[in-house]
Amino acid sequence: MANLNINIGKLQLKNPVLTASGTFGYGTEYSDFMDISRIGGIIVKGTTLRDRQGNPYPRMAETPSGMLNAVGLQNKGVDYFIENIYPTVKDVDTNIIVNVSGSTIEDYIITAEKLNDLDRIPGIELNISCPNVKEGGMAFGTSCISAAEVVKRVRRAYKNDLMVKLSPNVTDISEIARAVEAEGADSVSLINTLLGMAIDSEKRRPILSTITGGLSGPAVKPIALRMVWQVAQAVKIPVIGLGGIMNAADAIEFILAGASGIQIGTANFIDPTVSIKVIDGINDYLDRHGFKSITDIIGALE
Amino acid sequence: MKKFMLDLIVKKNETLNNQYSLLILTSPEKLPEMLPGQFVEVRVDNSPSTFLRRPISINYVDYEKNELWLLIQIVGDGTRKMCELKEGEVLNLLIPLGNSFSLPENKAAKLLLVGGGVGIAPLLFMGSYLKERGYSCSFLLGGRSKDNLLQLCEFERFGDVYTTTEDGSHGERGFVTQHSLLNGSNFDLIYTCGPTPMMKAVASYATKTGTNCEVSLENTMACGIGSCLCCVTDTTEGHLCVCTEGPVFNITKLKWQI
């Protein structure tokens, strides 16, 4: 039994496996299928200052080895989360991290401030990379200046762990990573979805109501892996890798590329228990190769 | 209701015609309790173009024989692979998912179940469920031609069956909403499942006649358990997930233009 404990920024995780925002609800949706407290961390659905209805249906298109989504941050707002959802998740023995998004910098700050004093929320994931909203979201994460500005302002307002989720829809993701590191991010997570499109040729129409959406799943894995490798070399803060991880072997590839932790997203839709299988698979890998700790293989690409 | 991820065994795969198969699944363990209107999410293996699970209505449950029936229409490669499954092969399911049709308080209520195409699937289970509980119901089933009218003998076990076909090859010619049964009959509750234009026509009939009506939606979905928020429908309470708040909705809750 290898040691899977890992500290990422201010977070102390029992293992490096987290579930990605928007793919695991609030965690409790999955408790019929498994013991969700075994997961290293659960990043809950993107939360905004006010209630959002999200985009019209259709919001999803299946694509080769993946899917496009255009949910558009549907959620009931941060106050609803604090009053109604937090009490149902606070006793789950894992790190519950809230993904925070906004249309303006002020939205991000107020939302983060409201989460500051929740004892059982050790950190937030700042979403400056959602491709499915008209205002804010990815707009903040695609330039170094705006990414730095929002992180700087939220950092002043939020005392706990600040993970910043980066967009792959940029020319050089390392520059953005360095910009948010300089403003006090505790870690960066990447990649959010890649902007894509699907068309129904019979109807001669786009499939998604929003025309474009975010691509996820194994189709994006090689791109995600390359970006994680680049960013891990560009910054000193820890990197959390995600993008198309379907099994333990995929997860280990990201860790070897330099990720201290990984997130599982789309795979949860195919196998609700996949995160547990990845945790067990990482442990088996470490035992099989004679490593004592997960820290032995972070960035250990030969 | 507790949800499970189960490997079920194909007991029989009966080809109904070139478009439809009836998949009868079983398990060495007792099947979980299921309700009519609920569905399962099927993982399709060996189909590279099928990445996500496929939501399939529960067609019928025989607790004595420990059988779960799924009626499959071949739409793409995923459903084709399901129709090619051999006896003894294993299918991975998330089960049971979603809400169910509601039961009227009055056992003497006049109930009509209207189905079209593969949308008849959940109505068979609902018919059996109603009969077991002392209700009586009628079925009105429609299809393009008689090849699209499935399981008629099964439906007859649970109530009167009326049919329409667009080409007149079985029952009355036309759409279900043009059937003479609907002229003059008063139903207390209509349950419907089928193509959206058909369900909207049924909902429109129900609205005009002041009849209570529940529809079963089949929006495209990913997770099936309310986490991805992809399958939403617009309702009087905002966007709701069809997979958890549905698939069954009362038409008064939907923002349908009818």
C-alpha cells in the first residue's frame, strides 16, 4: 500500500484524485454507487453570485470519443448553495471545493467572500475558462492581463486555497499560468473544455442551441497532457491535470507529466464509480513499480 | 429509490423486425424494484462511435421470472450493437433512473395510454402495473405502418387496444390523435410517450378537453443521474433535468407551445 497523501497548495488530500466541476453534481448524486468520501476532493458544480438558468436545450452533443456541452453554468447561486447544499455535503469526509464563476470581477469577489467562512470548504476553484457563457467566464482566462486582475482581486478577498482553472483556448497557456501564479494562485487546474462545434447534416443545423460548446472526453487527452507538461515546467505552484482521464493509466500519464493531482470529469458519466477505480489503480501502479509515495512520480517523466 | 450499477445477463434477444428487438435481461440476484416510467442507462461496449450510455425505457418487469425487458429501436450504432447481443452476454446498466407515472386516487378513473413508435415501451409496464393494482385502462398505439406497431398481444393482456397507422395497414388510418376513440370519450388521465410532435398533439387534445395528462420525455442525456445538467427541459420551475425530475412531466408543468 503506497502513500497516496498529497498536499496541493493549502489543500491536504488523502489521494490525488478529484472529481471535476460540472461532472459530479454535488457528490451526493453518486453516493448510491460508492463511498464518495474515498475521493481526494469533490469540486462541485460551477457556482455564481446569482441564480442562472443556463442555456436552452439542446446543450449536449456526443462526438467521437467525447462530448460537447453548453450547459452555461446553470446553478441556483451561492446563497442557495450555502443555505441548502452546504449542510448536505459538509459532513462528507473529503475536500469539498466550490467552483466559482462570474460575469464581472465583482461577482467573483462577492461569491468568494461568501464562501470564506464555511468551515468545511477548504478552497475554491476559480473558473476563468467556461466557454459557454456570453459574459465573463472564458473572457477572463484568455488574456494575461484580465486573468491576473481577477486572481489578484479574488486573492485579496479569499483566504483559503485558491485553485485557478485555465482555458486551453489560448495561444500560450504557460503565460496565463505564470500570470495567475504571480498574483497569488495556490495552484492551477487545466484544461477546461476546448471550444468546438457539431452539425446535424440532415437538418443542416448546429446541434447545440448555442452553436458552439466545450469539448471534453478522451478526444482532448493528448492536448491536455501536452498543456499540463508545458505548464508544470513554467510555474512553481502545483498543477492539477484534467482532460479525458478515463482510467488509472491516463491519470498516471498526467502525474508523470508534472501534475500533483488530477480531476476526473466526463468519465463519471460512463462509470459513476470510475474515481474509486482510478484511486485503486494508482495505488496498484505505485506498488507494481516499487514507489513508496505518489510524490515519487510527480513529473518523473524519463 | 436507490440506484445501482449492475451487470445483467441477456436471457433472450428477440428480433421483432428489421428495426426493433426485445432484449430480455436477467440476473442471478433479485432485480431491484422499478416503477413504470423509469429508465436505465445502458453502457454500450464495442461501438467506437458510442461514447455515452444510452437511456432506454423500462418496457416490462417480470419479478417472478426475474426479467427486465428493454424494447430497442435501431437508431445508430449503439442501439444496433444492443440488438446484436447474444444470449449469455452481459450488459452494464445504471438502474432504475428517473421518476414514474403517477397513479390516480380513484380506481374507477378512465385511463388512456397513448404511444407511438418505440415510445410505447414504458406503457406496457405501466399497463401491467395498473392492472395489478385494480385499475383498468385502454391503449391507443400508433405507427407509420403495421411494422411499427409492436407487442400488441402483450398490450392486450392489460387492456383494450386501439391502433392507428399512417398508411392504414392496421387499425384506423391517420395519427393517434385522429382516432375515433377520442371523439366523445372522456378520460380522466392520459399517459403518453412517443415522438415529440405526437406527444404535443396529445397534450393539445388533453388541454382542449380539460384532461389531466402526463408525458414521458426522451431528451438526449449524458449522466442520467442529475449531475451534468445536459438533458433539461423548460418548465414553470425553470430548467429541470429530464433524467431526475422526469422523464415523466404533467403537461401543466411544461412550457410547451401547444
